[in-house]
Amino acid sequence: MSKLVKLIFVAALVGGGIYWFRFKPVPVVSHQVRLGSVVAEVMGTGTLEARVSAAVSPKISGRIEALLTDQGDAVVAGDELVRLDSSELNQQVAIAQANVEAAQAAIERLSADKQRAVVVLTQAEKNFKRIEQLASRDATSQGDLDQAAEALGVAVADVSRAEAGINEGQKGLVSAEKNLQYQQARLSDTIIVAPFDGMVVKRSRESGDVVVPGSSVLTLISTKELWISAWVDETEMSKLKAGQAARVVFRSEPERSFPAEVARLGREADRETREFIVDVRVLELPKNWAVGQRAEAYVTVGEPAEVPLIPKSFLVRQNGQDGVFVYQDGIANWRPVTLGIDTDEAIGASDGIEAGDRLLMPASTGGALTDQRRVVMQ
């Protein structure tokens, strides 16, 4: 008798288990399908970039005397950004200026020598002509004539030497002036100014650092045009063109979209990922932003459409097919659907359900939901 009782007990357990797992109603929550307006969009993930940026670096080597701006500061073209130590170059400029003044003084002295030589030459010419006339009348000796001719030749040579000296002095003055300009240019290079209006986004050096040409001190960007360089699958290429409306969702503010538009399309696809770059110009920025931050760009590629919306949490995939459980007379019916446009929280369905259908999903305390399973609403 005890054996029979055990068999009955086991059968009851098995039957209860079968009932529990196959026939007992599953607690579910429901959602009534409604029509919603959705827009066809192409999505790409990328980073915020500036169209115009520059690494601010010195033209000459030197020690940084002062950094006059910091990252996050807005600057205007011509504003001083960095000042290098200029003490040695000030001395070089002073020496070059003194050389120019010395060359000018030398030219003045040579000019005075030339004036004196010209006066002597004029007197020698007059004296030679007078003696030459006397010699033609045999009123003077040949010796006097030869002496006058010699004095005239010496005077001519003195004038030529003075002119050569002036030419040499002028060349020296030009060289001294060029050297002065060069030293002044080097001195002006100790002050680095902003090449355009923008914002400093990075500070790489500090006061006292020694820098060389080409070494970055600051990174400056223009804030006139910032865009998301988004990677988009190449299959979407035919849908895109410059000027299309778009929206950008920054990961720092995922609940908000910022207006944007397509600036340009890339013309080279990555050979591994099969994606290409789409630059989406951001028309409005969040309060806090940073170049290089991640964001999603959504480009509008179709007109708004009214379609049934399925919350993503109610979607079920069975045997490679997307579908939903639909309530009908206390039974969960699994129904395949054709999905369309994907929004943040719901997906538009182009076929399979209609507005008014009640979708089901297991309650948090319920069991698994299967086709034709009885359900109870919670």
C-alpha cells in the first residue's frame, strides 16, 4: 500500500509540474499599440571635431617667460598667447642698431671726404687750364705744366676713391639694416599671437619650459564650425547628401538632441569596417563640450510617417524571426512582424501588428512566455 501511495505522490508531483510549466497562466504586463510619427534616419557614431585647428608653436628656440592664456579661454586674432624670454635678442637688436648708425656715420664721413676731393679737383682743373694757357704763350715752363697735370690727376683719383668709399659704405649700411631687420623679426617672434578667433583647448607647456620650433605650446580651434565626424555604414551612402537636416546626441546628455546638418561626405571607405566618414555640422552645442567627445549623429533621410510602434522591451526573436506576443482571449499569440524605423525606445512596424493590439511580456515574477500560453494580467 505504501508503494502505491508513493506512486500516486510522484504522479501528483509530475502532474503539478507539467501544469505549472505548461498550463498555469503566466503573469504578464501589456502595452496597447499606438500609432506614432517616426522619421527615417541614418545613424553614425563619431567624435566632435573642429574644422579649423592649429598647434601654436614658436618660430625660434627660447624659454617661455609667460603664458597669457589657458585652456578653455576664448581669444581674438592678434591676442598675445605666449611670450618668450627676449633679453638676449634685445641685446642683438641694440648691437644691430649700433652697426646701422656706425655705417650711416661712415657714409657721412666719406661724403665729406668726397666734397673736399671735389673742391680740390675743381681748383686743380682751374690751375691746369691757367698754366696750360701760359704754356701756349711760352710764359711758363714745361715743368710747371707737368706739375699742374699731376695735381689734376691726383685730384681726380681722390674723387674716385671717395665715391668708391661711399659705395662700399652704402653696401655696408644695407647689410647692417638687413641684419637689424632680421634681429627685430627674431625679437618679434618672442611674442606668439593668435592666428584666428577661437578657443584654446589644450595647454602643453608651462612658464619656464624651453621650447624649440615646431613644439606645440597650445592647441587652438575655431569655434565657428564644429562637426561630428561620424562613421556610417557604406550601405547608407546613396541616402545621404550635403545639407540634409540631422540631430546629434552627445553621450554626456543622452536625453537631448541638438540640431545639426550634413556638411560633407567622405570619399574613402574603411576597407575593414566598410564605413565612411560623414561630417555633420553641429548648429547648437551643449553647455559643456570637448573636442574629441563621442556622439551619435542621426541624419534625416525620409519624411515622417505614422506607423504602429513597438516598445523594444516587448520584442521577441524566435527562430531568426522578430515578433511579439499579442493578447487574444486570455492567450498569448506569437506573431512575426516586419520592423521599420528604429527610434530611441520603440521601433516602427511596417507589417504584423495594428494600432489597438495589446502586446504582452512576462511580469517580473512570471515564467517564460510561449505561443498559445494562457496568461493573466497584472
